[in-house]
Amino acid sequence: MSQPPDNLMKARHLPSTTTLQCFEAAARHLSFTRAAEELHMTQSAISKQVAQLEDYLQHKLFRRIRRTLVLTPEGALYLAEVRKILAHLEMSANTIMTYSDRSEVLRVATLPTFGIRWLSAHLPTFFAAHPRITLNITDRVQTFDLEQQDIDVAFFHGHGHWPNLECHKLFDEEVVAVGSPSYLADQSLTRGEDLAQCRLLHLSTRPDAWHRWFASQQITSNSSYHGTRLETFQMLIHTVMAGGGLALIPKLLIEHELESGQLALAWPHALRRPDAYYLVYPEKLGELSRVQHFVSHILACAEAHQPQRIQRKQHSSFNALHDLFDQGQTQ
């Protein structure tokens, strides 16, 4: 009878959860004794588990340097992977422990800043109306395959045509150039071209945003692609409010900051993009009641919101900008 391949033999003797917990605790405390206290084991049991793990991996995970326990490079690399494994096991256990046949779980993915600044404000009314539906919400920066990621409903930004997905447009997008009032007060902005001389901040997923903004006004700039790049609008917004420079941000996401005066328009021009915000879900899930309830709620909230042009409070920098702009039109 033939022997199974070596990789199958090893797969049957994978490190146990206890072994991984012993290693993680020892690595976190850099002490077998403290790890033993935390896990209610003996110090020798922790040491034995780690030794068996090192033997299995064929790499040393710890070294002693002047009576101090330190991780080897291999140990540090393995620690990161073990923490992911333990976190996933904990999350899976919690899912089952909190499961009730009287409740339903809806897995939702959202764009980070959209989730913080729009979606979160409309969740409490959904909770009240549908107490039996539990939401598991995660962030996604880019579009992705919902079925591969085991997501029921997602919020996407884009063209609105994704294969095998039902797509509902929520909001068109109007992008404006903004800065903090203090930053704008230090600039001399009398023409749209002048913005190119400012510190321009960028969203990593929209590297051509400033180029498009300038081009839509027939402005040529050699610096439209230059500058610091940030991954989310949320960080971009806070950096701009702190006086870090100018950024192009959808007006939908900064209504409060414009109204309160924390941000101000750097120039009156607004870029209306063909892309929009969409609520999407796999076509085959459209008949699920939890999906229908959530979709109906979100569409109703989006219709009620209907972003209007923001009437901001009067700010000296904005008034000065408009005065200069108006003078240019009348001269």
C-alpha cells in the first residue's frame, strides 16, 4: 500500500490551538513564566509546547540574550500569522455563540468614510425597525467579488455596472476643492490656476483627481499628480482640517464641516463626476427578506437625504474669494 505524500502527513499533525496560544502568550510577555500564569499552566508546560512547535517548524522562535527572552526574526514573522489565526478562531466562535435561530445575520461591506459619515447615521432606525436582523459590517476600499468575500450587501463607488450584481444608485458625486480657513487665509487664490501652487493632498485610489479638476477648467498644471497620498477620505478630511493643504472631496462627505466652517471652499468650481455611490448585492440574494429590508431602508434614507447645495456660514476667506471672483467677471 502506497504511503500518502509528506504534505498530507504533516497536515494531520498541525500545531494545536493550545500550542499556538502558548507561543502567542510567551511572545507577548517575552516570558514563559508570565505566559504560564496567564494560561493557568506550568512554566515547564509552556516551554515544552514552544519546543515542540520549534521542532515542527524547524526554526528557533526564541533566543535568550543575557537572561532575556527575545523573538528571532522567524518568531516575529510567525507571531503575526498566529495572531491572525487566533483572531479568526475567536471571531468564528463568537459568531456561533451569539447565533440565535430567531435572528438573521446580514453581512455588509462599506467604503470606510461613507460608512462613518453617512451610513452610521442611518443604522439606529434600521436596528429599531428590524431587531431580528444582526449586521456584520466591514470596510472595503476597493470594489471586490461579494460572493468570494461572503458579503451579502455592499456600498460601491463607480460606474454602476458590475456583473451579477443588482445595483441601486444612491448619490451622484460632486467633488469640491477645500481647505481649512486658516490655511486658505495664508494663500493668494485669485484664479483657479493658483491652487496648483498650494500643497495638494491626494486620495490613493484617485491619483488623477486633481488633474481632472484642473482639466475641467482648461487649466494645465505640472503639479497635479504631486503630493502626499492618503488611503481614505476620512484621513484626508482630518488632515485638511488641521491645515495640511488642499484636497478634492465629495461634498456629500463634508456637509457638516462646510456648514460649521471647519472647512471652506478653496475655489467655487465643483467637478461633477460620472461615477456615483451605489448599493449592490448579488442578484441571487434579492429574494432574501433581510436583504430586502436593508435595501428598502437604505434607499428610503438616500431619497430623504437628497444632498442640496450647502449654504455655509459667512467666512471672511470665502467672502474675499467671491469678491475677487465677482470683480473679475464685471471688469
